Amino acid sequence: MNKNDIKVFCLICDKEVFAATTDPEVWAGSMPGGAIHFTSSGNYGSPLWDPMCDFIELEIFICDPCLLKKKDKVLHCVTHKKNTYDYTPWNPDIHKGV
């Protein structure tokens, strides 16, 4: 199957996510418009998804309106040297891609 034939959808509302460009060579999954894209190669502790091998990932999309609706459940994390982290509730008015 051609990657460009695969449709992607928001995990929360099930609306289709389209590419951020009209270029027919760009797949919505690689450049979603109005959505964010997550990948996970596994997670220690998850009996549902932890393949423990390279080159296998889940891909998840969440549209911007759903992300804003659920913003109180999103953490903003800043990674510092020596693997220390600062977690705060995500505020889209303050944390614009930073």
C-alpha cells in the first residue's frame, strides 16, 4: 500500500487529519496540518505496547482542537543537562512550541 493512500485520524475525535500542504507527495502522517504527531517505540511497563525491538513504532495523531480541549491533562516538560526535568501543566498561551 502506498503511504499516501493511508488516511490518519485524530485519536480523540476521529476526524481525519490532512497534510499541512497541498503537495500531493506529502503524506498527512509526516506533516499533519492542525494536528500533532507522536511516535512510540514502546514503553517500559506497558503490557499493551512494548515490542522491545528497533524499527517498529506506533504513530498517533491529535488534532489541535482536541489538544486544546484536553490541555489540563497535558504536561509541558523542559529537559535539562544531567537528565533533570521540569514538569508544569501545559499552557498553550505561554508554551507555544517551546
